Amino acid sequence: MRVTGRFTLAAVVAVGVLAFATPALAAQAPSISTVASTVPGNGDLNPYGVAVVDRSQGALVAGDVLVSNFNNSANQQGIGTTIVQVAPDGTVSQFAQISDPSCPGGVGLTTALVVLRSGWVIVGSLPTTDGTSATAQAGCLIVLNSHGQVAETISHHGINGPWDMTALDLGGVAELFVTNVLNGTVGAGGQVVDRGTVLRLVLAIAPGHAPRLVADTTIGSGFAERTDPAALVIGPTGVALGRDGTLYVADTLNNRIAAIGDAVSRCGSAGTGRTVSAGGAIVGPLGLAVAANGNILSANGGNGNLVETTPGGRQVAVTALDTQGSPPGAGALFGLANAPHGGVYFVDDNTNTLNLLG
């Protein structure tokens, strides 16, 4: 563990009184619209990560949505290399196509995707050579500039199968919260191992220079994970940061939402955290986001539902996002993000689309 300092949410967030009487999902129109196909020119499939651009810079346009693809055109997992940029009106362009031999194992872009206000885009890679878990490698975080060009890769430092990510963006400093799902997973041959982790990586960001890693801390550990023929690997996935510095984690295999307190500045692991809510409508939670009212939104791959849960653990609203497959929505939902003007963006792997609820 290396820690260079303490950072608090008070530096960037004015904490107000949260009202949970009206669920965020209940306030949305009960309609889902397809924004655009996420399939780029090379045919990559299986959209995973979703991130909304906050500021225009380079090729990035404020309000546009970046989506990372995990599969190639042959639908092999862990080989997707593209990030597409989708405007709210459905216009699609390719932001990046990545080939970087410095990432251990190659490139297979995951749900771990963030856009910093400084224009840096950071995406996780959990690569394979043939689309199977037997060839999965540790991967890395790939740092792109605002034109989609690779500036550097960040590997080791506990990074081992980066699966999802969120960030606290302080301008000159950014904290990345990254889930990892390959600690002993491949060697276990499909058996569950309790070695999934959550890392906090602190980046220093100076004008004209790529972000520099200055600290790494394991703040969560012991999460269940295993390989899976259909999903490549299942383990702790979505992460979302609450206003009070609590990090919420989708503990996918255990059908629970966990909470790691003091995630922004803690100096050690909280283990698998405190259980916020488990079971009920939460089945295979994947992507997470915190709604404007402070409630937790989870995209559930096991039933195709978006579930809203209060920080106190009450499941207050459920909306069906995908009804295809058997069971409905199985494995279709991954990344999601709050839309700037209301509603929720989410990807659907059954249709390879970016969609908007609300």
C-alpha cells in the first residue's frame, strides 16, 4: 500500500440533505428509447462501459457518451478494441481503436471507463487471445488523450482484470476506484474464489502531461469471483461513489450491493464491505450509478432490471430494461450513467445499443 495524502469529497461536492421519498426511477417516463447502435466499422460487439463527457475538449463533446466494446466482430470476448462516441441525437463516431502491446496480454476493453474533466479518458483492458477465460491476462488501464490516442498504460499495482471503474475528479488529482476479477480466478477452473479486489489509484494530473500514478491502495478484498463460459468471468463489477465518500460495489455473484465506507481516504481494506441490500430484485448486479437523490441504481444482468435502492437498503423501484433471452435480460446489462438532463443511459448487449430510460 502507498498513500501520499488524504482527499475529501468536501473539496468538490456540497453535501446537502438527501430526500428519498420520491424514487428517481418513479420520476422517469416509463419509456426506453434507443439512442444508437454501438457497433463500429470493425464490427466490435458487446458494449460494456458507459461514460458521459462533461467538458468539450479535442474530439470530446460535452453531453456525448463514450461506450467501450468488449468483443470483436466474431463475438469473441476480451478482444474488443474500440470506443465509440454517441451524441444525444444518435450521431455515432469512433473515438478510439486501440492496439497497445504495452498492456499485459493485449486489449479487451471492459466496463471500466471514465472521462476526466481534463480531457483524459481511461479504460480498462481484460484481454484474451481466443475469447476464452483460459487465455485471460491481467490487462491494464489505458490512458487516452482527448483525441483518442494512447498516451500511456498503467499496469501492475494490484491491477489484475480491471472490470469496472469510477472516479473522483478533483482537477489536478483524480482518484480511480477499480474492481479486479482475475486474482486466482483462471487457475480455479470455474470454482468460486474469494479474491476479488477494489483498488483506489491516485493520479496526479499536470497540464501538458499524461496522468501520473502516485498512490495505490486496496480498499476492498475477498469478493467472490469465478470464470464463466458465457460471461468470461463473474466478480465484483459496478462501482459508484456516494456524496459522503461511500463507495458502492456490485457484488455480482452474491446478488448484493456492498458499501465501503470512507473510500476516498481509507488506508486499508474494508474486506467485502457492509451489505446495503441483497436478493429481491437484485440478481447479478453489474453496472452501478448514484442517482441525483442519492439512491443507488443497479443494472442487473440476471433479470434485465434496473433497481433503485436507498443507502439504507430499501429497494424502492424496479424498471425492466431488457426482456429478451431466457431468463429475460440474462447477461444483457452492463454499464450505465446518469444522463445530464435527466434519465439514465444504459447499454444492452442483446441488441448492441446505447439506450436512454426517461
